[in-house]
Amino acid sequence: MLAVAQGLKPAVLYDYNCAGALALQSYLEELQRLGLLNLRLHILEIGENSLIVSPKHACQHLQQVLLGTVALVDVSSSQPYPSLCSLDQLQDLKDFMAEITMHLQELQRDLSLGVSLSRLHSSDWNLCTVFGLLLGYPVSYTFHRNQGNDNCLTLTPLRVFTARISWLPRQPPVLLCSFSVPECLFPALKDILNAWEKDLRTRFRSQDDFADLSISSEIVTLPAVAL
């Protein structure tokens, strides 16, 4: 949550326990009261899921998404292998990203530091893709929902990127984020991934709550991939 407040990532999906949005709101307000959080956070409910977002940083990120600075990989089960696609090819998704951006812009008009709460309906959205974009991944998976939740990533070599940070210098690291890209598409995605790493390192240098940023990658092949 502090990483979100510091702009190291635009949002975090809260899935640690069954706490609802109101309980989560009370928890964040208590952290603010104790002085552990001094920047504004917002709880965005999408379906049955709660995301903790920084309205400012999430809005900046989604504006870049709409400009095409992130990549989408189609992993629909009807395909023999993953392929790149653009946000312009997924107009419904692009419209929703614009809707969320406008929603976050409205939230920024409230200058208070309180923890706010809002809900967006999600009946027709591919939440796998939506969450990938909201969480700040430079590459997100998408698939045709009318083909079910299966995908073409089975036994496909994946390059998994992992970013870790420490609370204090030389202390054990904690996970900041992790995502994967198909190894066959890595050459085509290299510029986007390099830009993501450069931006993350720039954001990291602008704060002093965390130390020892490390970014690593490894190639894995799995018998099944759940999205």
C-alpha cells in the first residue's frame, strides 16, 4: 500500500483475506491516523474485487495506456500461439480505460487526504486484462471471453519479470510486482519492457521509504497457466 502511495505502482489488488471494502477503508484510515500513510488512497471496487489505487498515479498511468505505451498479448485458446494486439483493436476495453481515467480525474478534485471508496460495474469486462492494466504491468494478457477462460499458454516458455524492494537497506526484500511475457514475443516487446524498467527506476529514486530495488527475470514453462 505504501508502494502505491509512493507511486511505485498505480494500484494493488487486495486479495489477502475476505475483508470487504468498508473494512479495508477503516484499515487504511487507521494507517493514516498512525502516520504510516500520508498520501491519499482510494478503494476502487470492480465486481467482487477491491483495488487500492492512488488516484493521481493511476490516472497518469492510464493516460499513458491510452497513448499505447503498454502492450497487449492475445492468448485466446483458439490461437496456436500468443500474438500481439493493440488497444485500438479492443474498442470496448479502450472505452472502459477512458471511463476509469475520467473517474479518477473526478476523484482528484477532492483535495482531502481521506480514504474514499467507489464502485464500477464489470459485467462485460475481461477482468484479467483490466487488472493487468490497472496494476501497471507493461504487458497484459487478453483473450476472447466467448471462448471461455482457457488460453494458449500451456507449455509455452514464459519470461517472468520480478521486481523486489526492501524496507531498509540490506534487509530481506519484499515483492513489488511480477508479470510474464511469452518468450517468443520478448524481442518485439523489449523496447516497452526497457521503458517500463527505466520509469520504475526513476520513480524509485524519487522516494525514500524503500531501498534496494532489484529487477530479475527467468524463463519458465508450465503445464497450465491460470489467468
